[in-house]
Amino acid sequence: MDDLVGALGARDDGTLDDEERTTFIVDTLAEAFSDLMAASPAAFRNKFRKMAAEPFAFYRGSACLYYADVARLDDRWVDERTRRVWIQGDLHAENFGTYLDGDGVLVFDVNDFDEAYVAPWTWDLRRLVASVALLGWSKAFSDADIDALNTAYLRAYLEAVRSFSGGSGEREFALTRRTTDGPIRAALQQARESSRRGLLDAITEIEGEDRIFRDGPGVRRLDDAERDEVLAAYADYLETIPPAKRWADSAYVVHDVVGRSGFGIGSAGLPAYNILIEGPNEALDYDVVLSMKQAVRAAPSRVVDDGEVASWFLHHGHRTALSRRALQAHADRLLGWTELDGVGYVVAELSPYEDDLDWDDLTEPRELRDVLHHLGRATARAHCVSDTDAEQGLVEGQVEDAILAVVDGEEDAFVADLVDFGRAYAAVVREDHRRFVEAFRADRVPGVSSAEESL
């Protein structure tokens, strides 16, 4: 705890100065979100009010603050090789869930790649263990129980990394209904019971011979000029689908396009569109909904001083799609990218099979232990598979071998170090949440003054 707080600028008495830390928090959030706040201050007032609800929500919405902090640490577990690993970038406990992979298999894995980047491998792990500490604190778990959960996660991570060394097992590894049990298997089964027809009936209706989008909250009809611009961007996106994953051209015929809004904490204020296409056959139940969402700058990229990494990406949409292909062994066959008005967008299927694990129903440490074991294995697979399927040369050599080399003979020390970090940083986050709430109530966050919406 002392080392961490010292790295964050502790006073002589070993604590953080409230005013200095509050100013740092406000400045970091304002710098990261200034453009989006200017475009949609109401959306960010909503985002910040959700972040104010409790410390975990604040942590989820402030990845930029985490990276501003973690970049100042002297990390003994990062060397020249392990500083360049493809990381998910926002690896908190709620960024794991189900999806139907490119081979049609339901899997449970890391999701949400908006913040993914090439950066030190430990940054994902540190962010995850701090999130578990926050989650455990919210459930009134003891420090000993929280430490045991994070130890289980880290041990499972290292065990999986070791199992991948010397082979290609990371590509075959997957958390499926056949390889899991308990809450994760239940989440996969629930996702399996969803259907494309259910999704389509919820957001579309049949008009004439084809489906169109229903009108409703968050749905915006486009004028002719905007529709033409979106369709031109869509045509460019089609060129980014790998030839091996392409359907027949008839599958990509567009039936309808709408603007979308009303996203969660992480995507506040981002322009987005939904595109309804024919799909792999003419049956109305096989129509496909694509999401075309403006991508944002990855939070880790704000503190990674590596021009070669940044130069690999055409824009943030390209980086987001490439990251997902790197971190998922069998990514969505419709995943791609495009540009609209010179800004990068990521395109992917809006799938009925994507669902997050419901942590609210897990109330005892023993219920979480097996879950954390699976999450450790899933994190290891994501890191280790990224050296083989990223369509680039940023990550060289075998990630698993680089990680094992840096912790060789010191695995116990590594686990103890990150467990201590998780507990210590969660304590900082709880205090930062209090500082943020006080600053937001006092209208200290520029661009989103709550006075604008007062009665």
C-alpha cells in the first residue's frame, strides 16, 4: 500500500492530498473525454451520474485514471518483451461474457475491446484484481477472502500460460458448456436459449416483403444525405472482411439503416448506427443486424510512449477490430472497420448470444472462487493467442514464453505483489470515488455542469 500511494504522490504522512488528488482526477477525465463531452454534454452528465452511484461503477468508467496511475508504478514484472503484449485494456470483472464465435460455438471469454492496445501484460491483471477487490468489498467480503479470490485468479492465469508453452493449445482452448460448470455454464446455457428471431422481433418489424427497424427510444431515422454517407462507409467496411470469412455478396444487401444512441457507461456520447442486412440466406429469421459504432482512443495508448505501436493503426476503429481479432481465437466473421467523416468506426454483428455474467447473484466467496479460476484461464488464453492471429507484427515471439521467463522462480512473489496491489488500489479507488462525487456535485468537471439541468 505504501509503495502504491507513494507512486501516486503521497504527502509526508503517507496519504494523498485530497485537493491535489481531486484536481488530478478532474483533469484526467476532462482530458480523456473533452471531445465527446463537447459533442454530447448530456450523455456525459448521465455517464458521470452512473459513475457516482458506487465505487465499482466509478472504476468501470474511469479507465483513463487507472492508466494514469499504473503508468507511474515501477513494475518489476515487465521487461522488453512483456511490455508489448496485446491487452484487453479494460479488464474488470464485468467485462467477461458469452458470445457465439466465428465457428458457431458458444464461448465465455473476455469481451469489450474498446480499450484494447499493445502494452505491458500486467496492466490487464492489475486492473482485474483491483476490480475483484472492489466487488468483494461491495459484498462485505473480508480482506482475506478477497486476497484468496485474487490468488485463485492469478494462479489459474499462470497455470494456463504454462500449459500453452511449447504448443498451440491457446487456439483450441475455450470456456464452453462442455468445459465449465456452475455460474459460467449457466450463463452459456442462458445465452444458448436466446435466438436471432427473438432479437429481430424485438427491434425490427416486417413491412412488405422485408424487415425494417422499429421506431422507439434511441432510434433515429436518417435523412437521405446521412443515409448515403453511412452506406458509403458500409461499402468500405465490406472490404475489411477477410476473404475466408465472406458470405456470398447477396448476404450483404441492406434493408434498413438507423442511428442509435443510449449506450452504457463506457460508450456515452458515441455516434452509432444499426444496419439490417439480408444475412446468409433469404429466410427472414436469418437477417443480421450490424452495429457501426464510432471508436475512441484506447485508454492505455494515452500513457504508452511507443510510436511504432501507434503507427500500425489507420484509426481507432481499425485498432479496435484488429485487437478483437488478436485477442479472440475465433472472432466474429462480420467484424471489420470503416471511416465516416474521417473518423474511425468498428463494425460487428449485434448478436443475441452476447450476455454478461450476473455478479449480483454470487454472494459468497466460495461461489466466486471457481468463477475467478475460469477468468484467469480466459485471460491467459487472450494474451497468449494474440501472438498468432493479429494480422500484424507488433507482438513478436511466444507471449507465454516471455511471461514465464519474467516470473521464473518468483511466481509466489508475483502473485503476492499483484494481490497486494489489488487490495491497495481498490482502497484508493474508493477514496477517489468520494472525491469525484464531491467534485461533480460542486460543478468542478468542465463541460458537463449539472447546473444546466437543474430545476
